[in-house]
Amino acid sequence: MNLTEHGVILVTVDTQETAVAIAQSLVGDRLAACINLFPLHSVYTWNEQVQQAVEWQLVIKTDLGLFAAIEQALQMLHPYDVPEIIALPIVQGSTPYLAWLAASTAPLP
């Protein structure tokens, strides 16, 4: 198993409801094995000004080979003009967990 095939994708959204809806859609479509949701406070630059917002972080565990499909789904589901969609490879992980991740994102027969 090539460990770099697996990864996490980080995405922030404006509300818990949006985070849950995106998570349910991606997991339901087998584009993600699991998604964790965390509330957070963000400070960022937008329109040449420093902004602050309460947001929700999605940590999407997936097969990075599905990145294009996930990005396409997020473009349809995400409320932001420029959503954060950042992929990070998993460089090491337990064999049983990575096998579960792979099985959970594989197409159904």
C-alpha cells in the first residue's frame, strides 16, 4: 500500500450546519472515509483587510486520488467565493486504519 495515496484535506466553512452537510455528502458519496469537525476562530486577509470569523474546520480523511472529485463537490456545496481546500499526505499510519480508509473510499462493487 502506498501511504502517500492517503491524506487529509482541510476545509473551513462558516457554520456547523454547512460543515455537517458537506461531511454527510462526502462520506455518503464515498469520497471520504471520515470527517472531523472543529469550531475555530480564524484571522485572515480578505479584500485588503484583516478579518476575523468563527468558522468550522473539516478534516477530511480520504484517498488523495479522489481530490479532483472532492474539489468539484466542494465547489458546488461550499458557500465561500474562495474556499480553503488544502490536501496533506499521510506519510505514516497504522496498517488497519489505512486499510479501513481505503475500503471506505473504494467504489462499491
